[in-house]
Amino acid sequence: MGITGMDHVEVWAKDMKESLAFYTDVLGFRHLRTTAAHREDGLVHEQACITLGDMMVELIAAPPARASEEVDVGRMGVKAIALTVEDMEATAAALRERGVTFVQQPKPGSSFNGWRAEILDPNGIGIELREWIGDSIHNETWQPASDAVSRTA
């Protein structure tokens, strides 16, 4: 088929400066570039490309008419961006020091061996933090860490 991997995720930014600072200064993404596309209708389309390892996020400035809309994390669609952390306890402490609020405190994973937590970006987009312990997404013999979860395929 020719599809070889995921290229990037796009996130609407209500405030580009605030979103860029959160992803780079707080979460450690690298700012690759910012562009401004001047449209024929006179509108300017701004986006910032940020990377973390092999993952790229495009922060796209929300149109002014939509910037005040609230994000409903529980609705259908993309639920969250998930980031891997090396040490959940240290990462959570560092994020709290930077004023980040957790919508789900760190807890043991149930479908994998490790820890998970959830935060929100300044736009209300969910970000899962996951620490794998002796496990990984590449583990083909994976088994759930909890008896409440069963492998079905």
C-alpha cells in the first residue's frame, strides 16, 4: 500500500505564542519553524512545526471566530496526544513546578506495564504521559498488566 508511518499531528492553537511556549518550554519539544501563508482572501494562515524525537506536531493558529471555542476531550475524535516519559515521578514533579495541572494523576497502567497520567495543553487538548516499564509498543507478546483487562487479539 505504501504507507510507512505517521508524519505529524495538527493542533489548533487558540494563542500561538502561549501554545508554542507550552510545548517547547514545558514539554521539551524543539521549535523547527514557523510559517505564515498569505491567502488570496487576505487572511494569514500561521503554523509552527515542533518536534520531539521522530514526532512532529503542527500548531495551527485557530481562526479568530473559532479561538474562543472550548475543547471537549470526551467527544468523538482524537482523544489525546501521547508522549513517552522516562521517569513519571520526576516528570510529574517538574510539570507541577511549571504550573501544569493534571486531569489524571499518575497511576499504574492497566493495559501495559508502567505508569500513565493526563494533562491538558493551553487549548484543552489532552496529552497522555506514559512511562513503559519492561514493556513497549513493539512487544508482540504483550499481556495486560491488570486482570481487569484482557487481550482480545
